Amino acid sequence: MRKPPIRRTGAALAAATCLALAATACGGTTKEDVRREGGTAAGARTADPGAALEKGLTVGFLPKQVNNPYFTVADKGGEKALKELGSHYKETGPSSATDTSGQVSYVNTLTQQQVDAMAVSAQDPGALCTALEQAMRNGIEVVTYDSDTRPECRNAFVSQASAEDLGRTQVQLLAGQIGHKGEIAILSAAQTATNQNTWIGYMKDELKKPAYRDMELVEIAYGNDDAQQSFQQTQGLLQEHPDLKGIISPTTVGIKAAAQYLSGSRYKGKVALTGLGTPDDMRTYVKNGTVEAFELWDPARLGELAARTAVALASGQITGKEGETFEAGAMGRYTLGEDGVIVLGRPTVFDAGNIDRFHF
């Protein structure tokens, strides 16, 4: 049996209390302290792959936005997994996808509530670090999912798919739809979103290849994962670039809003649209010819894997170190990669031929 988490001691409660005063003034061993001693925080602990999964744990889910349909599906997957594992689920978070400071306050609240672990989709790669490190000092396991923070600020990151695969395949999908020729634009979420910016970086790199010499990225617009803003940004892109041939929107809110605009405009069938969307959101637009194909992973499985990772960490089966493995129930065995990254799997491409087989 593992030792009780340090957050349940008087010292830990004092550390949690001092959060409200000044997180940087709190004492305790941090990942930076461990690095000074020649190791990493994960390396300072020893994983026990044979340890029994603990029951009765509480895992807090903190999505970018609590009323976002994508995160609703993802977090329901986490809730279902935790119930199966005999642990408790709670969700908290901002109602706006751009409320970075709000995410910090929710991390602090979960820390003060002494949850066993938290699963966080970070809005900003650095803004949450101080709060997350404070959580870890209080013995709370921190998993990021969907969108990462800096590696030193969490124990593990559950990635939807390889960031490189996601970035490059979206360009490949669009290129095939426009004959590898013409002006294209990207409709992203928030300008600070870690995952969006990582994927866009790979998109830009993919576009440097000779196969795309006749394609030009003319603008990156930001709809802030807000349906109305994304709709308006799509309209603005088409007005600003009358020769636009295609749009990539690597966000479920953005691609749906863009499809909604295109389907009711003179651009339907003339401007291609692809990106990351859910089958239920995009079914109408695929069937009416607005969208030829798009891709995504199963967000419910992403949430499930985040929950199972959190429980494996809290049970001591893994620590977040590269090369560690654990069983994620019926999902199979997963191995932690560099910087504690766990990859869910390759994305699925949805089109008229297969979309009716998927419901999420």
C-alpha cells in the first residue's frame, strides 16, 4: 500500500492555505529542487507496475471550457472510467475558452479541496505552471489532456494523437480537396492555445514541401472557440481573400461554425473546409456537400485515458517517466514517451462513406 499523499498532512494543508497569500512564497520540494539534485520529479519516485489500483480516489477534471460540447463528451468518458474504477469524478472550470486567469483559480480550488489528482486541458502553456506545481507539492497528481502545459508543470500529458500527425494530415486532407493549388487559411481557437499552435507549426512545416509549392497560407484567424466569433471570422476570411480555396479549422467549435457559414453562402462547394470536428456536429455538412472530409479522435476515449492515467499515477503504477507502462482497462497497454507524453492513437478521417457509423 502506498503512503498517504502528503497533502493530507498538516504541512500540506498549510501549503494549500498559503496559496491564497502567495504561491511562490510557499516552501516544499519542487521539481526544480529535484533537478538541482540531478534528477527529475518522476525519477525521484519509483514506479510499481504491479501495484493495485486504489479505489475511492477523487479526480478533478478542468477542461478549457465547461459548456463546450467537445469537452462534455471527453469529460463524460473520464467520469465513466472513474466510476468503473471505484473512484470519484468532479468537473469544474471556466465558461469561456479564453479565461486563462480563471483556470488558475480553479486549479487552486482543486488543490485546496485536496483532490487526489486533476486532469487539466490547459488554455495557456505557461500561465498554469505556478498553480500546478503547487498542486504537485501538495501530493496531487497532475495530468494534462487535449492541450498541454510545460512538461515540468505536470506528471503526464495524454495527447489525442501525435501532434505531428495531426498537423500534417490536416494539410494533406485539404490539399487533396483543392488539387494542391490555391490560397488557404487557418481558423484556430485562442491565440495562446498550446495544442492549436503546435499543430499549426507542423502545418506550416508540411506546407514547405515541394508538393505544396502552389499552395499559400494567407492568414491565420482566431475564433476563440466561440461559435459566433468563429462564424464571423470565416465570413471575414472570405471577404478579405476572394481567391481563397480552402480553410483548415483544427477546433471542433471552429469547423462547425465555418461549415454553417459556408453551407448558407455562395462559397458552398467552391471553398473546401477540413480540420477537427465531431461526427454529430459535422454530419449535416458532409451530407449536404459543404465538407468532403475531416478528422478527429474519439474525445470520450481521450477523457477515459486521462482518468485512467490519473488513477495509475495516484496508485503508484507510474510516475510520469519515459518508458513506464500501464494497463488502461479495455483500451489496452500504454507506454509513456518523452516528457511523459501518452498518445491515444492515430486520428480517424470521416467522410460520407463512414460518418454514419460514428455517434459522438
